[in-house]
Amino acid sequence: MLYTEAEDLATECSFPDVKQTPSELSSFLNFEHEIGNIIFFKDVREYIVLDPEWLVDVFRCFVSHDYHASLYMTEWATLVETGKLEEKLVEKLLKKVPSLILSKHKQYILELMEKFGIIVKPNNDDFRNNIYMPCMIKPRLLQEICGTVNDETEHSQKTSWFCLKFNFLPPSYFNHILVSFVRNKQLFYNKKTKSWEYIAILEYLN
């Protein structure tokens, strides 16, 4: 449902003038979101998701074992190799469930996926519109990354390292940490491999 439709319904249901004072409608929608009846974010409010199961179906288009129709696209190879989700592949994945007619909601869907940490955009100005899927980013050995960024120049300086070492770390938690760093830190872009060197190091103990 469009948020503007919700405003009209609220007016009919004797809410105050929600276009002048939207706080009461927002409070109602936030409450319904918290108890799981709807999906609503104040800063992504073009639409309100009335059936959370719809959103589950949308996310399955991106996080799924069924990628057969996309396997031979060059954009799919890019996603597997670097974690980058390109525009053409987004359009393809949104068509996996034709009955949902998702293309017209593409921008809203991407914003929701960003809110839930399924995708993330780099904080670097030149690449702010690039989209990455943390769950598709491959881990790299610490030695490889050190070799890539070992030499400091006037354009590149090393900061402190943040390393995690666990017997086991749930993938979803690792992705959450990765998303947090990408959202808040400037990233090093490797021009040789055309990839981001923001892959946190995760070593498993023998």
C-alpha cells in the first residue's frame, strides 16, 4: 500500500490531520511493525508492506539456491566473484516470481534490502551507488590482503586492523559486522582486481 493511501484511510478513520501532524499515524504504523503485522520504516515510507510474507518471497529472489536462470549471465559471474550486484541482474532476479510484479517496486525493494542488511552500498563517494551482497563476498587470506595494501603512499594509508578469530561464527552475524563496517568506513578499492578490499578476516581454529 502507498503511504499516501494510508494517510487517506487515517483521515477517514478520524485520525487528526495526518498530513500536518503525521506523528500519530507513524506511531500506529511503528507499533504494527514492531508486533510483526506489517513492514514499515519511517525513513523508507513510500510503501507499507501489509503482508510480511510478501517480503519473504521478495528476498527469496535474491537469497536462494535457485539461480539457474541467471547462471550464464556475466553479471552473475561478477556477483559470484566480487559480491557486486549489477542492475541487469537485479532486473532478472525480480522476475523470478512473475506473479509478484516486482519491477515497479524495484527502488523500494532495494531500500528495504539495505535496511535489513541483505545488500550494502560503499561509503566512498565515487562508488556510493554500487550494490554489494555481503553473503556473496568470498573470504580472503590475511596474507593476500596484507600483500595488496602493504605499501603506504600519499594516497593510501593503513589504519588499525580489526580481526576476528572464532571457532565458529554464524554467517548471518559475520555479514552483520561486515555491513556495519561498509556503511561507516571508507573502503580501499583495488584497481588491479577491480574489487573492494573490505573483506574482514575470519580464521577458523584447527
